[in-house]
Amino acid sequence: MKNSISRRKFVNRTIGAGAGMLIVPAAAGLGMQSKNILSRPLIITSHANDTGKNAMEAGWEILIKGGSAVDAVEKAANIIELDPEDTSVGFGGLPNENGVVQLDASFMDGKTYSAGAVACLENIKTPASVARMVMQHTDHVLLVGTGALEFAKAWGFPEENLLTEKARKIWLRWKEEMSEDDDWGAPDHLKNIMKKESYWRDFPDIEHHYGTTNVLAIDSNGDIAGCTTTSGLSFKINGRVGDSPIIGAGLYVDNEVGAAGATGRGEDVIKSCASYYMVMRMKDGRTPQQACEDALQMIVERYKKVNPDFYPREKFVAISRYGELGCATMNGSRNPQMSVMTDKGYTRFDGTIAYKGK
Ligand code: ASP
């Protein structure tokens, strides 16, 4: 892709940046050598589409004016949440099995070691902002369901319908297709005829039930923040909470090291504490790219003992405090990408497929 760069090219290009480059000593106990600051400020998102680009540009506007990583991350996450066409995050996200959109989000500030999150939040379009409020205005980390909604309303977030027509029709299609043993769908004698109708052509089977966004940023002070926000696994059981609002699973940020976020099958990410693991790998001296791949390997190794053929689908992103990048996925036919914005402009960064499942 014209606008994308590989991991190696990114490092070479930014190392060559020369004038803006700073040398910082490694923090005590990090196990790292002195390293160049490759790029700062910096903002990335796992969304590599046009909305991801818009989000990066908006976050960048804040960073370049000297704004905080927390503000930049919130702004960028909100842009993705508010895109009605995106069926995996915020407004327009696919609903649970009952047709109700339940959102999960987390926020973490690496400077203050603060975190906030919401889970199963209904009727609020920007759960990332509610998670930020939990982080900054409560002594708690995670609010769920009606409690999270009450909290959001108390702070003036308007209650709104999150189920778009597009998402509702996809959900109805899923209900009709889900089982031959229930009574949803056309009468038996008309089933095959109905499948030729435009309704079925316009809303084909859903192949991917996952989708989330991670936003990670470093501001010009070197402070790091991150957010993970999602409508979660589509058609999930009412009340299911994924990895996105679980600090250490869907997101982890540490000013002294870097940040990491996860998308994909949340159940694996929760059990492996994947984002915390990635940040700890970086603390031990691994690059963000290696840390992403290490975390995927860790998950594969664990399942191998019980089912060698099971390769869950996850995508991990990470940044180091030096501005290095990492992105890797398990499975898939195309290399994963993420959106990156630095003083060199916007680009799509190509990650690796760490494991090809069967
Ligand atoms: N990780 C999210 C969840 O399990 C979904 C996704 O990223 O696709 O809820």
C-alpha cells in the first residue's frame, strides 16, 4: 500500500530524523540501554481505515499544540466511537444477542498510574470519555451496567439510541440464520425463495464478530496514555464483558516503559493478561514488535497443551516510550496494520502475522 511503511523502514526513517532526536538514559532497572527517542509526540490506533486516519489527525492537533496524551487519546477514540458505519466500536456497534448495544472501554494514564473503565454500558455514544471520568473522578477503576450508566448521566452524558438501522438489520439477519431449530426467518416452504430477496443480498452473513480500537499516545512531555473501546463480541450473551475494559488485558500503560492494547477474542486476552504481559516484556528489553509477537506466542503455547489446532484471532499493538512501534496478529490472510501519526505525517504501519492458524 502506497501510504504504508514496514517496521524496519519506520525505524530507519525516524532514526534519520536527526535534529529532533533526543538521547535519554534508560530508567533504572529497565534492562534497556540508552536509546534514541525515535518519534515524539506520537499517536497510533489499531484502526487502519479512513476513520482511524481522521482520529489520528484530530489527536495530533492536540499533541502538536503541547496538549496531553490523555486529551489526544480521548479525542481520537471519540471520533472512532461516533462513526455510525463502524460496527465494532461505540455508536453503530453490533448489539448483543438481545439486540442491545453494550459497550466496554478503558482508559489509562501512564504518568499518574491511574485507570478507569466501564463495561456493559448502554445508551452512551462515547464510553471512552466515561472511562476517563471514572479514572479522574472516582477512586474506583471499573463501573458496569446500570451503575456505569448512572455515573455517565450524572456527568451529563446524554442517553441516546446506539442501535443504527444497519446494525439492527445485521442483528436480525443473524437471528434468522442462527439456527434451523427456532422460528425466526421465513416459513419453511418459502425459505429458499426468500434468500434471493434483496434483504438477504444486502446483509450477507457476518464473518467477523470481533472489532475494537486501541489508541495509544506519547505527548511532548513524554507522558503516555491509552484507551481501548469496543462494542465487543457481536451477539454476545447479555452481560458478557470482554477484555477491553479490563486493565492489563485490553490495555496497559506505564510511563517508564510504553503501552499496549489488544483486539480480537477477548476471552484469550483476559486469561493471558496480554497487555500487561507486553508492557512487561518491553520492560525486560524486548521491542514493542517482539512484545506483541511474544504475547501471541504465549497464548498459542498455552492452548497447544489441550488443542494444538486452536489459534484464536487476536491483534496486538504496542509502543515503547522511545516511540518504537509494534503490531502483530494471530491468523489472517493479510498483514495487520495500524494508523500512526508523527511529525512526518500520517502513515499505515505494517505489522506481522505471528502465527498462521489452520
Ligand atoms: N476484544 C473485544 C472483545 O472481546 C472484541 C474485539 O476486539 O474484536 O470484546
